[in-house]
Amino acid sequence: MTETIAPPEGAAPLRLGRLLACTFGHAISDGYANFVPPLWFTVQGMFGLSDPALGLISLILAATTNFGQPIFGYVVDRYRLRNMIPLALLIAAVFVSLVGFMPNLSLFLLFTMLGGLGIALFHPRGGSLAAEAAGSRRAFGMSIFGAGGAVGYASASLAAPLLHEWGLRWGLGPLQGFVFALPLGLAAVALMMKYNPGRPAAAPAPSAGVSPPPGAGVSPAPALAQFSLRRHLLPYWRPLTPLFTVMVLRSATVIAYATFMQVLQGRLGHSTMFQGAVLFCFVGGAALGGIVGGHLSDLYGRRFITVLTLLLSPPLLYFALHAPPLGVLVLLFLAGATLRGAESVNIAQTQDLLPNGMSTASAISMGFTWGIAGFISPVVGLISHWSGSLSVALAATCALPIIAAGVALSLPTRPEPPERIAPPTV
């Protein structure tokens, strides 16, 4: 059974098997990334944290997970490291699963940060492999890869509270039920080691007189020049700046709601499972929106889809703050689908600009932007503290997607030919 889907003549093929393997790894990685966030209200009670303190802790964890990605991405591109995915998943699985057994806030932070480093290590290589596997359909491929992460993240929104409740029933402490998820993580590591998506696929033997499809079975990475920050990243800062700004503003809104919306529901008296369902709907909508947005961008252009999705989300986010329980879930699902509908499209645009550094491009768009956006958490916490209303603090972040839409008007609507985005000569 072949995993290569024949492309149009002259186009790079879509390697579906490799893309799905990377997508599965992304789901497991992002699942572990979302074990603690659905239970922020519980964590507040465990350590007696105020809203500003919770926002600061959220920033620390976001910085670890996201700022580590550009560093790892550069190392992977610079030294052509190919087999980091199993190690990354192992680190994430072990430390996140054991975080509930830490007796104080310092050790709790240490274990969550170490788990975050594993997640950070996965994303650059996983994203670059997914882009390579997608061939010429990079926006579509990255939407599938992104959807895998969103599905894993969303599933953890329900799995984490469920494991927490199971742990309590078995006499364990808060969050200690996460240990029940360790076998799944170890099984994923074993599967990734067996599949080894970092290994270039072997080229199929051509039939007599028949040439193989262009690019079939060949990993494009070795043909590229060794990655250099000076040659392959810094010259592109002008076209990257608006992309970076759009992704940061979008991610800041996502982080604000993903951190504090379930805290708000906890204060309203809703159960931990409902708090998890709130995050599940928000992220689950993002999974669907990412796939639809990636497809529609091929039809209507990347700029149009980016602007449209950003403008549709603020009303949904605002009304979710004041809706009854069922309305909260529905509105957050739609808000997640619209707010993040063009996320994979913008990741693909970053990769288009940095073809010699796919891992670094993935790390910038999936890591560094989220790390910068994480600074919104303590800001929201402070606004909540000063105003006495968490709803007011969250409502203020609804303006960010509108600003991002204005910036997105300067983005290209279609992928630029390589000669159009060549760096200026110095």
C-alpha cells in the first residue's frame, strides 16, 4: 500500500501516511499540553492563587512551551536532527502525568515546565515534517496537522477533568489522576519509534520505461542549504512582521479565553466537567474551523479568509460571557471555529517565506507567537483584580481580533512565487 497521492505534473506529492503520523503525534503532544488548563480553578484552590498570580503562572508555562520552540526549531534546522519526536513525546508524557504528585507550587511549576519543554521539542520537527508530507498542498496539509493538535487539545479538555475525578474516587489527590494517562503516552512513543516519521521515505522502484512522479519518495530537506539565521530568516523580517502581528493578536485572545473562561464558570458554580466542556467546545471549534479555513483559502485567497474569520469572532466571544450554560458552549464552539479558522493558513504563509528553515518557520508560527501572546494572561488577571470583574477583563480582549483583521489587510492573498519573496541583496 502506497502512501503517496499522485499530484498534478510538476507538483510535489501528498504523502498521506506520513502526514497522518505527524498529525497523531501532534494530537498526543497537544493533549498533554492541555491537562492542567481545564483545571485552573482547581489549581487556584490548591495553592491559594489570586487572578494576577494565576495569570503569571499561565505566562510562565506558555513561555516554556512556546519560547522553547524557536530554539529547538533552529537547532533542528541547523544540525538536521531527524528523530526528536519520540523523545519529545516521552518527556511530555512523564512529567505532565506526574505533576499532581508535586507537594508544593515550586515543584508543580518545575514539572509542568519540563513537560512543556517536551511539547516545545515536538512542534518544530513535527510541523516541518507535516509541511514536507503535504507537498504542494501545504495549507491543506497544515490544516490537517493543526486539526490533529486541536483535537488532542480539545479531548484533553474533557479527559483531564475525568482523570482528576477518577483519581479522587481512588483516593488520590487533586490532579494525581493524570497518572492514568501515562500508558497512553508511552504507547504513542513506542508507535512513533516504530514508524519513525523522521526517516526519509524510500523512493519506489520505477517500472520499466516509466519515470516516478516528481518528488515521490524523496524528502526535500537534504536538498536545501544549511539553515542560517542571517541568510534565511533575517532578510524576511518585513513580510514576516504583519504575519507575526496577526498571529500574536489572535493567539492572545485564544489564551485569555482558554485560561480564564473556565475559571469564570467555576465561580458561577459549574462542575469541573462543565469547565472542561467549555474549553473542549472552544478548541473543538478550532479544529473544524482550521480544516474549513484551509480549504476555503485555496478558493478565495488567504488574506480574505484571514480577515473574515478574525472579524466574525469578537461578537461570539463577547456574548459567550453572558449566555446561559448551553449558549456558552455553542457560542464558544463557533468563536473557536472563526477565531482560529485561518491559523493554519498563516502558518503555511510563514513556511512559504522560509523554505530553507521549515522547522524554524513552524516554531515561529506555532511557538514564538504564542509565547509573546502569553503575556496577555497576567494583564487579564490584573484587569480582573482592578475592575472586580473577570467578565470585563475578558471582554476587553475581544478588540484584539479586530485590530488583527486590520493588519491582515496587508497580507498576500496567494502564495508568492519564490522569485517574488527572494531576500534583498546586501
